[in-house]
Amino acid sequence: MDAMQLLLVLAMFGVGAAVAVSAASVDLTIVVPAFNEEERLPVLLNDIHEYVSARRADEPKFSFELIIMDDGSRDKTSEVALEFARMHGIKEIRVVRHVINRGKGGAVTQGVLSARGAYIIFCDADGATRFSDIDPLWQKARASERQGLAIAIGSRNNQALSGTVVQRSHVRAFLQWGFHTYVTILGVRGVRDTQCGFKLFSRGAARLVFPNMHVERFIFDIEILLLARYQSIPVVEVPVNWHEVAGSKMSIVRDSVQMALDLLAVRLNYLLGYWKINTH
């Protein structure tokens, strides 16, 4: 299948750690965690394809890779991704498939660790965030970069100031507010939206953060921010256009309670020194 690759990866094993040991060979790696996303994934893939095509029209030397992390899907997520790539002539794709579901955090971590990009972004498979919003993230990351370290995270909470569009249910908005308050109490301050699934990393920042990750479920975003803070990595928050998409795998009540418990556990593990940070 030319440069297209379908890699079957056992759930308890990694797919390599290129980001930790090698130099970048492309400008951008796009990591998409996906679980049973055969219906929603094509919208995002089309968005990415349009962005990359326009970018290459302006910058012919722009290079990228797309990593779809199929996290134990029971549908045709992998096949849909590869068929889209075939139909649109996208050869810069890797589809990595976990045999069993590890969780969004586990899928993102494995994807980032195998990335070859100078910058690495992960984005949710539902296409809730407009992919072209990567440009302001990239600009802010480069402006804030120190010694090759920068993280830019999408935010759904600044639309009143920025003109961006955010559409979410009242229940989701209330839970977002409550979770933000809880996160602030437990020590993650200065970030208004920790959970937006649109985050960009310089290669240097990814090298320091992702080899240290422990959490594989929804709360992994918080661990990313904690690891960034502990290692003095600049983090900037950038408004993005976002809309709620039907078909979420998350149970609002059950998963919100689990996230609260997981967050407390993460904070205690770092505070008590059970989890160490390797900076090499």
C-alpha cells in the first residue's frame, strides 16, 4: 500500500519513541486518537486534507505526517482512514491499531512518542475544532518558545474576546465550569480550558512531557499541564472555533466523577513523589 502503513500494536506495548531519541524529519505530525469513529472521522480528515493542500500551495516544501491511533475500535475506523487516504492520494499516513482500548490518553501518548515532526499536534477525531485554527496556535507557540520548548493549547473559553465561535450544551458548560474550579483548587492555575482536544507541542516539549506520562484516560490533559509546569515549559492558551458534535463516547456524569477521582490521584502521586520525572 505504498507509504501507507497499518500497524497492529498490542495494547500493552509501545510503537517506538522517535520523539525522545531522534531529530525531526517533517514539519508537522498530526496525531488523531480514535475509538469507533468510522462515522465522524471523515469530517476531520477532510478538514486536515484541505488545510494541508492549501498550506502546500503556499509553501511547497511543507511536510507532514498523519498518525491515526485506532484505540481498539470495533468498527471500521482504520479502514475508513486508509480508504480516505487512498482516495485523496495521502501517502503520509500511519494507522496504528491497539488490539484493546487503552483510553484517549494512552492513544495520544503512543502517537506522540512515534512522531517525527518538529511540531506535533493532537486533535479529537470528531472534528469539533476547525483544523485551520492550528495556525494561531503555531504562531503563539513560536512566539513563546524558549530553548526549543513550547506548548500551545486550544481554548473554548475566550470567544467573547476573540470572535471565535463556541457551541456547547448548558449541561456541558456547567460541568466545564465546575471541573475548571476543581482543577484550579488542585493546583493547575492559569489555564481556563484544560480539556480542549487541540494541543500543539514543539518537539522539545513533547520529548520532556510524553515519556513521563502515566494517565491513559480523559484526565491525561491535566497531567500534560502538570508536567509542563514542573519542567518550566511555556504554555499559551489560544482561542479556537469549536462546536459540540453528537456521538461522544463520554458519559457526562460517570466520567466526570471518575475524572475528579483520577485528578486527585495524579496530584497526590506527584506531590508525594511516587511518580518521578525523567528529564533525559
